Amino acid sequence: MSANYRDEWRARFGDGDGLPDDLAELAELRRLLLRRTHRRYTPRPVEDGLLRLLLGAAFSASSKSDFQQVSVVRVVEHRRRERLAELVPDMPWIGTAPVFLVFCGDARRLERIGELRGHSQNNGRLEGFFNAAIDAALVMQTFIQAAESAGLGCCPISVIRNHADAVATILELPDKVFPVAGLCLGYPAADGFVSMRLPLAVTLHTDRYDDTGLAEAIDAYDRRRAGRYTPPRERQRAPERFGYADFYGWSEDKARQAAASPEGETFPAHLRARGFTFD
């Protein structure tokens, strides 16, 4: 059965060009193109059996050298959830979502296994951190895909890394176990919206890296995205520093965000204090 995905492609990228009409019908591809982030949830609980199944699917993700350097903390205790939510008061869904998980890179476990087998080694170098962080990201993304296939909605919370010391204290994380992101989970209370992504003209390179056409491509992307939504003037970031822009597109917003409030500034110190040398 042949199909085209132009409507889904247009929802995600703002145009329907470049796709043939005779592609195979794959419902999973349509769902991925239309995926949404959800921050509001119904009171319906997520069944423990389903959550366990989703975690099993997530831990089936690819892993560097089969080291499996990921741990997930499910935060059930009410006071711990409250303390995490208090760290980021402008994201109340951290405290209200039916389920809250924290995906952690776990460089500790491989060291402990080495000790158990008499082959001690330091897993706090850059490679150890890098592998654990990527393994955690792969498991989290696989969990999101599995959860959404079951009708659940998710919202990743990377900002917890700005409070890594407090998160580690609340969750009692030992050295060389670090938070990568939190994840809210529940049955969506609203449809949400499809966030437009950069075109493949910007993100796909053939044979060599080439961004010579970046300015034009970003400008076109800004215009397409603004056709759906443009932040009102009062939502422009840091006008006291940057002023007000007549046209406030995605690129202006993200450039201001990165310049005005760089994230993760305390994260390297947190990691070094917990055994990572990055050699």
C-alpha cells in the first residue's frame, strides 16, 4: 500500500515538499512526525504494570558496548516530589504529573562491577561520562516513544541539571550517578501542538558539513514558524538588554535565551565534585 506523508511533514516542517507519493504506509512514522509534548494530564493514574512494560521497552535501547550505564529513579514519595517541584516553580507539572521519572547517567555501576570481578578501573573520565549520558538519553527517548504509543503524554525536564546538587541530595544519588533529565508522564488532558522543527536543509549534510546557506534557511524557517505563532511583544526575552524586535522569530528568541541565561553553569562543578575528571 503506497502513501504520502505530506500533511504530517507540513505539520512538523511547515512545507510538504520533497516527499514522493509511493512510500510505504507506516503508522508509526505518522505518529512520530506528529508527536507532541504534554504538560497537562488527567487524574487517571498510570498502571504499574504498564509503567514496568514501558521501562522494559526503554531499557531495550541501544547501549555503548553493552555497558548499560543508565539508572532511572521513579519519584513516588510526596515530599521528594514537592522538593523537586520547588526547584523549578514555573514548571508546576513536575509536581502534578501522575508519574515523575529522573533518567540518570550511571558511571558508578561499571566501576562496581570491575571491583566485584577484580578489574578495578576509573570510569570518571570524559569517555565514561559521555557514554553514560548518551545511554541515558537513548533510554529516555525510547521510553517517550513507547509511552506515546500507549496513549500517554510526556514532558522532558532538562532544567533539573541547573539544580544538580539539590537533585542529587533529594534522590540520594551517589558519586558518578548524575541526572540527565526528568520526565513527566500521564494521560494528556489536551491535544497539545506540533512544534515546528528546522528543515533538513539545515540539519542534513551530505559528505561534508556545509552551513553556507544557514542565514537564508533560518530566515525562511522563522517566517514559516511565525505564520503559526509569534510571541506577543511582552513575551520577548530580556528587552532591557536586547530591546524590542519588530519581527521576533524563533532564531531571535533562541539567541537571546542562550545569551541571557546560559544553562548548566554549575553542572561541571557538580560532576567534578562527584568523581568525574574528564581526562
